Amino acid sequence: MSARRRRPNATETSSSEAFNLILDPKRVLLRRLFFIDEDRTTYVSVGFYPTREYQPFVEFGSVKKIGSTILILDDWQVNKMVQCLPTICESMCGNEQYGYKESNFRMNTTRSYRTASRQYISLKLGDLQYLSRIFYVIQNQLNVYTVSLTDIITYVNVALTSINYVEPTLNASTHISYTQLFERTQNATIRTFSLKHVTTCSVYHCFTIKNNY
């Protein structure tokens, strides 16, 4: 960054910066994370996705594999997976093949005794068995987030314009931690700005700042 002093004209055009706050599209709000393998690398999470109209989804992924596939499921796909999990586990234990396909959602066992979705998330038998035991917790969390969606959107729109904690409305959902939501909203925001030219009258010396980056 360099700066040089210049002498202004009596009347000159300057730039006014108007800042806006938006949510980082890569962030997920109020994510709840569950590891399903012994190495704590494969996870299932539930959270709100700002880039998808704040809808809550269930996500499968890996925390250590760079560039690995992330699978995002809606409530219908989650419910279907819950229904199919016992049969999938039984088939894998019995060395039998299993396949399910509807619309763009597919699950099937493979020769390596894993099950893969359409985006090819692979899970071992032990991971699936553990997942089948805790999936009701994930499913309940998804249901809670779904019924709280309107309150989430309302609160986030207010929190984005405030630097101090905002109390939720009296009739807001009691299933949401609003202190945590406010913190996550503040941490997930990025600043954008637009330049607006304004004609001003100046009598003082000023600095012109040039950003080399």
C-alpha cells in the first residue's frame, strides 16, 4: 500500500463507500456435527444453509479428505435412508446385494461391502450400524430445525444489521439457541462495498491511498 499527498481543488469528486453485510455462502448456521466412525473423520451434520433459502439439510462428508465429496440430503431423502438402513445392514451382514433408486437418489451395496449414494459417499458396515442407532437424533434435530425455519430467517435478517446481541421475539421458537445463532451469524458475514461518487467542497490537504493488492 502506498500513499502520496496531493493538493485538492476547491471542488472535487470523492468516493463514498457503502458497506453491506452478507452471509458467507460457504458457511452453515447452527451446524450440529456427529462422527460415525472410530477415527472421527466421517461425519453427519444438520444445519441451516443460507444459500439454499436457509433450509435445513443433513450433510455427509469427511473432515480430513481434501476435495472429498459432500452429500447433502433433504428431509425426504433422510426419512428414506432411515427406512432402508436396517435392510442395508442385514444385506451387508449376509453378503447379499441391496439396491434402492428413486428419482436422483440411489443407495446400493458394492463388492467392497459399502453403500454409496448418487454422489458416491461410501460408508463401512460398522459406520452404518452406528448410524442406524443414532439416526433418530439426527432426524429429530432436522425436524426441529424445519419447524423453526421462519424464526431463523426473521432473526438472521435482524442480526445481520446489528453489532450488539439481539433478543428474539417473545413467540420465537424455544428450540434455538439465539446467542449461538447471533455469534454464528456475525462470524459468517463478509463485508462487501460499493463506491458512490459524491461532489464535495474541500479546503484541506488529503491523502490518496492506492491499494496494490
